[in-house]
Amino acid sequence: MEPETKGIRYQSATYPTVQNLMHNVNEQTLMVEQKKQAKKKATGIDGVDKTAYYRREHPEIIASAAQIDWQLDDGMGDMLPLMQTDITLTSRDERRVLIIDAKYYAHTTQAQFGTHTLHSGNLYQIFTYVKNKELAMKDHPHEVAGMLLYAKTDEEIAPDHVYQMSGNRISVKTLDLNQEFTGIRKQLDEICHEFFE
């Protein structure tokens, strides 16, 4: 067998192992980052308490750091973690809800083999929040949406996307904190206006 063919077979056989190893390394890195972030919940590294900001500047909505109940089929919730939102914005008629989860990472995306994607754990988290909140509101007209709000880094990639997932809007925004507060205020206000107007 030619050395080149042997090398290709070896690479093909070991590729899944290397890919699995990299996946585990990425997962461990994400868990470490999330533990760091948990200490900085709603206020964040920018020092702006976004819940208090929305309460003060947008009295037309209800702003809180609400907990979302698990919608369980059998009522058995032992060992399930709390679903604690960073920011929940609710219309005064309680028909529209925007759940915001603020994220502070050195890298706003994860990269594998040169492809950048959103942190999968973050997306799963906001999707779970939205679907459980939606199910809790099933008995009256409602609209529930979710947003991952990342602090802008010096990376070129700054996520700004809106996805429609299983009937809900899930958006990803980047908040530029490296500016005067008037600029930050403008971005926070735009989030509110986009969903509630």
C-alpha cells in the first residue's frame, strides 16, 4: 500500500476521535465561561443594570429578572435547575414577552474548522426559556420571543440575526459597550421598540 493512501486511511479513521475531542474541549471551555458569567448576571461587566434601566426608561412595559416555571407533564421536577432570566420584558396587557439573556464572552461565537457558530448551550438555553414560557401562557393570546444579547468584543464577527424557530422569534444581538452611555441607551431602546411597537 502506498504511504499516501495509508496516511489518508489513518486520518479518516482518527478524524471522528479528534472531532469528538475538540467538541469536549469546546464544551468544557463553554462551561468555564458560563460559571464566570453567572457571577455577573443582569448587571454585567458594563456596570449597566439593564433591568433597572428598562424599569426607569420604559414604564410602558414590565421589566424583571423573572424565573420561568418548567412546564412538566407529570409534575416531577426533582433536580431541574431554576430557569432564571437576566431580563424579562412584558407588555402591560401581559400578552407579549421578550426574554433576554445577556452574555459576556471573550469570543461571541464558537469556531470549529474555521466555521463560526453561536454558542450552542446559549441557544438551547434561550429556546428552553421561550418554549416553557409560551406553554405557560397557552390559555390566552400571547407572543413570546427570546434574545441572546452579547457584549461586543474586538472581534470582527458581531452576531445580529433573527431566527424563526418553532413559531417563536429568537434573536441574537451585539451590544457595543465601548462608547458613551447615550449610544448604549440607543441600542437598549431599539431592542424595546423593535419588539413592543
